[in-house]
Amino acid sequence: MALTPARTPPGVLELLPLDQIAFQGMLDTIRGNFERFGFLPVETPVMELTDILLTKEGGETERQVYFVQSTGSMEKGGTPEIALRFDLTVPLARYVAEHEHQLNFPFRRYQMQRVYRGERAQRGRFREFYQCDIDVIGKDSLSIRYDAELPAVIYNVFRDLKIGPFTIQLNNRKLMRGFFENLGVVDGEKQTLVLREVDKLDKRGADYVRETLTGEGFGLDASVADRILDFVGTRSTGHDDALAKLAALGHGSETFNQGVAELRDVLELIRAFGVPESYYAVNFSIARGLDYYTGTVYETHLVEHPQIGSICSGGRYENLAGHYTKSHLPGVGISIGATRLFWQLREAGLIGTGASTVEVLVTQMDEAELPRYVAIATELRQAGIATEVVLEPGKLAKQFKYADRAGIRFAVLVGSNEIARDVVVIKDLARQEQFEVTRADLVKTLRVELEQAAAMRT
Amino acid sequence: MALTPARTPPGVLELLPLDQIAFQGMLDTIRGNFERFGFLPVETPVMELTDILLTKEGGETERQVYFVQSTGSMEKGGTPEIALRFDLTVPLARYVAEHEHQLNFPFRRYQMQRVYRGERAQRGRFREFYQCDIDVIGKDSLSIRYDAELPAVIYNVFRDLKIGPFTIQLNNRKLMRGFFENLGVVDGEKQTLVLREVDKLDKRGADYVRETLTGEGFGLDASVADRILDFVGTRSTGHDDALAKLAALGHGSETFNQGVAELRDVLELIRAFGVPESYYAVNFSIARGLDYYTGTVYETHLVEHPQIGSICSGGRYENLAGHYTKSHLPGVGISIGATRLFWQLREAGLIGTGASTVEVLVTQMDEAELPRYVAIATELRQAGIATEVVLEPGKLAKQFKYADRAGIRFAVLVGSNEIARDVVVIKDLARQEQFEVTRADLVKTLRVELEQAAAMRT
């Protein structure tokens, strides 16, 4: 039979088991913090109806959508009825609109699932990737205070991931729009276009943005462009400095004043949530590409790895599900692109492979004693210790090699000599040491060893 | 703007948060046992290349495949290059063939992901559903002992799920083929056809199967058909009875003797793995529809809910990845269809909604004291207690109603009176009781309360 070469489609991240364990550990840390902050789990189907998924604003996104068809529906032709989700926000909007009367508001949900985008194949670009989202959705209204709670979640997640210092950068869309208003840029559309240019500052630099803003299409005065560039260059260096920089902006249009007040409230409450001041800052250049943010916006950057870009972003939006319900549902949310983050952290050498989830290998010194080895494994498992028992007969050296390659830290050895004396040998493969304990002390001893090994890793 | 009605595609199971928590709990129990038995996690992309997914044997499965296309590739026409996996076995075969030289054998992997089948829309039939699989893959060979380890995993999983008594039913394909050989049915194809008919016994009854076997196409003697029906009617009622029923079969063809010996070895070792004898039995009618099983086969049935059918099935196969590699990779595996199982258990009233993952609600008695409430929430979260703090001002009665509807058990209340005396009030919403503790004792007290509440549930 001719063989089909085994390979995945391009644009996916498939991991070997020890890497998968490391990735799983990252997801568990994220999930644990989401739950500790009182967010509830939601999972939605990977497929949504096409009319739900594709709204008029589609554009770029729509061209990246993967449509799904069974053989039967392909034969019929026409636009496919279902497609794969490209983010978790549209499914959330549909979910909240569909189950509105069975949910409690403010509705706090977390969702950690894969999404799909037909991106151009490119290193570090994924067509399938995990997003880890939390959102708080209000009915009719939602206090600005929730905008301060999410940075506290971000702080807790990335502190626990132990990937170095990071800064949660805060801005407010009203503040930005108001600032443009103060400068005479009052048309909403034009403000959006200016926001989009400002968003390119990091990638293209100030000269490019100044040229665009004063050039054809925009036609802003050079002095206005300079004031905008000066404004968006603002970064704070601590809590008091952030408040001072806000105060220095003075007063202006109603939108402007509201933006300043919101950002001040958020800053004050972030501190109350226990986030150390070195972990957050205002950055008036943060605009976020998406048009639906209307107030607070966030990005999160690793201080020592700025090239990675934002590792957690989000913001406040005015109305979640206007396409599906007449209810007014304002919300605030953040998203972590876990697949890309994991890939980048690995590229940057910030994470290695995980320790195996298998903690102990019960070796097979004497095939005739197999029931004894199986009984030991059963006892360890009942004590909550992840245990593999060698069932295939073979040389002990080969069994150790297997444990070593598989990343299993401890091996248990029992031969006729040990049986006669009612003891077992525990071999620590990392330290290449072994010692004897009584059979009765096996579980207790291994628990201590495993706790120590875990403590050494963190 | 015209509204699009919010709805999911047919054939998916989308859950409200408290149901999602219950489902998540089921997955966690399964995952915990898979890991305790030393299986390693693998996740594969939801999409596989079409030539990987669809091999010649396709047939029924192929007609159920969902193809995936981006807008660009739809415009090009032709057979779509990628499709959604319909099980986790084909992806496992591709994974092992692709990463063969980086894996350790025997390779023990677990995988818990969703799969997709374009089933006819029907109550209780899902087009998207979770499968939870474990497999042990050997290189060149794999000891029969692993066939005994998997029932031990099944026993541990379903014992921990607490859904009532169950029986792991065991059979062996070699035993069945050998028995047919002994009766003169020596052609392999014909044996497969007989196996398929026998597999219908539960659904169609003995008369239907006897008629088919003696009718056109098969043309077996009535006495042969009767001996087959008698054989497949065999069920054991305990460990010794299972061995006795095996012994009573006597000797026959080489395949037959091998099947008897394998099943006997498996039975002996299952006992050594600590599975109580009331949880396993031989059942010579278990054939499993899939053609690739070659030795041991399993089904698992709830004793008190036979209508649910098998809740965990699997078996031994001769070669996992013959389409993708020349390496000979025998294996044994089981699969739990978690979505269907959850749905059926809920229909049968065997599981309710989960307790909320949110353990405590810190109420807002006095808006001016918000930083204090936030600080209490932060302290509880740092202690590992999942806590929501009310940020929206509102009446206390409304806050309690929210906690009650959301399934949050404990509320923390702090007003000016409590602040003056440095105490807090803990309200147990389930018992409708409240009591006071000193501020310093809050974490300690809540931990005890939560432990008691958890103990009451299990």
C-alpha cells in the first residue's frame, strides 16, 4: 500500500507531550485565576451559523473565515450554512442574546477555546489558536469599576505565569476622541481614522504618522499633528505620575472630561485591587485596532521582551449584541492569545518543556512478581500519585532509559532481595541517587519527594 | 437594524454556566484518572488534511465528514484540502507516525477533544461532541497486559463519577473468530459478516440474528446458528465463573486457543489491578462494530440504566498507522463519548447542575467602603477562594437574589457597625443562616465552611 505522508495542515501548533504539559500548565494558571476572580465557564460550539458569524462589518475578518460543509451540502452548492468561529466575542454575543433570560447580570464569563482564521501562512501566524477571554456584561449599564477589576486579573495571571516583569498599559477612547475634539477634529469618522494612524506609531514611527496626519486625506495643521504626537507619546512612571499626567491635561469637551474622569477612577481602583504600581501605567498611544471599543482600553507588555508585543489586550464596549437583541448590553473584556503567547515565550527561551505529569515508574525487575508491581502502582494511584507500571518485560537499564527520556523523575525497584526484607528502593533519576524505605513508608516518602521536587521547580 | 435570531447550529450541546461546571467536573474526573494512570496529554488540530483523514475504508464515515474551506479556496473549487476530524483515532495514528522518533514506546497518550460528524439531526445525536480517549501504542509488539490495565482505568473513572454500578464487559475477537472456525466458518470475510450480525443481537434480538445467519447470503446450518447464538449468549457472574466459562469452551483452532488464553490472562490481571469482580464480566456477544479490533474488546454498561448503552468502549488493534508509516504499531485503547454521556446522564436524572465555581460574594453594603470590600476579595482570592465582589451599587436584597440565582453559597457582609467592631458577617445562603467572625478569622472560617460544603456534596 502506498503511504500517505503524516503531516498537519499549515498554521497549527501541535506539541509533543512534554510541551503539551507545559502548555496545559499555562492554561491551568489562566483558568485558576479566572475562576478565583469569580468568572463562570462557558464553551460554545466551534461552528456558528454563517448569518450569525458574518455581520456587515465583516471586511478583513470575513475573508479569513473558514466555511464548513458536509458532502451533502457541498453537492447542493450555495453559501455554506456554517463556519468556524474566528474569535470568542461573536459567540459570546450570540450566547448572551440567546440565553439572556437564564443568565444573571452582571454576567461574568470566561471562555478558553480555539478559534480559526485563514491567515496567510507565515512563521508565528496561526490558523488555529487558543483564546482565553473574560468579559463582564451588564444589562442596560455596567459600572466603570469593572474596568479596574480586569487589570487585577491580568496582574494575577501574569504574575503566576512567572515570565518576568510586565506593564498593563491603560488608555481611554473617550479621552483620545475628546483630545482630538479639543483640537478641532470633531468628526467621529475622522477621529477613528486618526486613532488608526496613532495605533501604527509603534510599528511605523512618529515621522510616518506625522506625515500621514498632515498629508492629503487628513490635512491637519503641523501644530495639531505635533500636539497629537506629543499627547500620544505620554507614558506614566508610577501611580502618582499617572494621576499627575491626567491632571495636566486640564479640561476640554464633555467627552474629554468624561474620559479623564473614567481613567482616573480606573487608576484609583486598580490600586485598591492590590496591583503594585510598577505593573500598570497610562499610555496615551494605546488605541487598539478594533472599532468597537468605546472607553477603557488595555494592552500588556513584557518589559524585557517588547518585541513580543501585547500579550493581553481588551477594553470597554458600548453594546455587545446589537445584531441579535434589542437589549442594551455594555461590557468590558480582555483576551489572551495563548497559542501565540506560548510559541513566543518558547522562542524567547522563557519556558521549557514541562516536567512529566507521570511522577513514578514502577519497574519490573522480575516478571513473576508482576502482580506485586501492579499492586504497588494501584496503591500509589489511590494516594493521588500519577504512576506508570512497566508491563512489558525487559532489561532494567532499558526501563531507566525509558523513564529518563519520558521525563519521569522517580522509579520504584523491588527485587527478591527487597521482597525478603519488606523494603522498596526509590531511585531519583534527576539526582541519580537511590535509597531504601520500608514497604509501608513508600507512599509517604514519595509524597515528600514529589513535594520537594515541585517546590524546586517553582 | 434588522436583528438576526441568536441560535446555534443543530446537533450541538451548549450549556448554561452551572451545567458547564458540572460537565467540566466530569471531564476533570476523567482527566485526573487518565493522568494518575500515567497517560500523557496530546492535543491535535481540529482540522486534518483530507488525504490523511479519508482512507479507502472511509464509507459511512466519509459521508459524514465536514470539509473546511476559506473563501479563497472555495473560489478555486475542487475537493477541499482540509476537513474536521471525526474521531481521535485517525489523528492519533497521524500523530504517532509523524512524531514517531520523538516519542517513547510504549506510548501512553490521553486526548480529550471534540470531534465532528455530519449526523442526521436527531434528538440525542450530536454533530459536535467530546471524546475522551486513552491508547497505549507499542513499537513492533505490545504485551497483552496492557489490555488488562485499561479496564482498571475504566473502573477508576466511573467509580469516581458516582453514577451507579456498572459492568465492564470483555470479549476477544480471536476467541470469536476461532469459535466460528471451529464451526467451519473459516473465511475471514464471512467471519466479519457474522460478527456484524452478532453485534446486532442487543438491538434486533436472537430470532432476527438466527434468521439472518441461516438465510440467504449466510446459509449456515440451523445447528451452527444455534451454537453461535448459544455461545454469544454467554455472560459470567464473577471472576471464577468467568474463568470457568472460558475453561468450558475447551480447545479448538490455533486462533481460538490464543483468544481463550488472552482473555484468561486479561481476567487474571484485571483482578491484580484491584478491580472488584462485580465490575467486570465476560460477554461473548461484545463484537464492536469497527473492523480494526483484532483481540480484546470492551464495552461498559450502567447496571441500572441498560438503555443508555455502552458508556466506554474500545479494544486491541493490530496496527495503528499502516496508512502513514511502515512501522508496525499495535495498540489498545478506549473511548468515552463525554458529550453524549453527559446528556444521557442528565436525561436519566443522574446528574444535576454543578455548584457554582464562585464560592463567595463580597456584598456592597456601603458604596463609600468599596476599597474595603475589594481588599477583602483580594485577600480571599489570595487564599485560593473563588470570590466575586459586588462593584455595582444596589440594594442588599438584590445582591442576595443575585448570589442565590447564581448558585453562590456564601455572602460576606460588612457595614459600619461591623467595621466599628472589626468583625464581618458570613451568610450561608443555602442554610439561610448568618454568623459573625472577627475580621482576622474570615479566611480561616470560610475555608472550613467551604470544606464542609464540599464534603456534603460528595
